[in-house]
Amino acid sequence: MTDQVDYQVTVEELSALMKRTAGVHVDPVTLEQQADAGFDTFGLDSLGLLGIVAELEKRYGLGLPEQAERCKTPADFLALINGALKTGV
């Protein structure tokens, strides 16, 4: 029997991923306060978001939904990613 681990990407982790994979520094507090603002507000483009998705897929060993690459806001991205991690899809 395998234990299901409940992974969740936090705002702090997203902020760190933005910096590490795209070179975009955003304070986690600011990111959380403005989670409904577009990624472009923070200077993250679609290529940067693609890098974050790839890093998460590598980290958790599963393919994430294609829609992840098209999320417009951090709030939408985290909801989609965490939902996928929870269900393993």
C-alpha cells in the first residue's frame, strides 16, 4: 500500500520559483496580496511560467495540466497546480 502525500505549492515557493527559473524577484507577501494581478504585473512572461511548470513537473514527478502554462494570475496558477497535485493528475 502506498501512502498518498498531500503536496501543496505555497506562495513562498512560487515566489522562489519565479526568482530561480525566471530571474523575477517578487516578495512573497506582495505576491500573496496581489495574487489576482496578472503575472505580467510582476514581470513574468509565458516563457518564465513554462519554466516554473517544468520545474514543478520535475520536482513532483508528474505531468501538470496543460492549462497551467496559460494561467494569467498567481491565484489561478496555485489553485490549478494544487488541485492537480492533490488528485495526482
